[in-house]
Amino acid sequence: MATTLVIDDEASNGRLGLELYRERSADLIITDIVMPEMDGLEMILELTRNFLNVKVIAMPGGLESEGRLNAAKLLGARQTFQKPVDMDKLLSAVRYELAH
């Protein structure tokens, strides 16, 4: 089975990411948790509160990541990954989320 990965937009912070999603929704969002202006946790909360079918994969930016990963799941992230990310596992998660 052939797979194509398309990256539509990139945002430098959570607020811009949220604005981009409101303008044009995406099939899947992959986000850092640590970002300026609006962090990934706030963005995930806003996305899942306003868009019931949004699919989010989150990853932390720092060493204190386990608590943030758990918080991301509680706020609606469908999957989370520690950094450094295993690309095979991430691609598998992307395929799964896009298929379900």
C-alpha cells in the first residue's frame, strides 16, 4: 500500500496554529507542547473544545515531559510521543490516525 504524507501548514506558535486550523481544517495536527504565545496544551484544549473530530498527535519540548504528555492526552491528544521521536513509530501513528 502506497502512503503519501502531505504537510499543509506550519505555525510558529499555538495561537497561529489555532488560527490556521480555523481557516482551513487539517486531517491531522502534529504539535509541540512547548511553544510561545499559546502552548500546545492550550491549543489542544481549544481545538478539542471547538472541533469534536480534530485529531492531534503531541510531543513535549523539554525534560519534564511525562506530565505534559499525560496532560495532552487528557485534553484530547489522540497520541503522544517523547523526543527524540522514533520516526517509524510516528509514521505508523500518522497512518493509523488518518485511517481512523
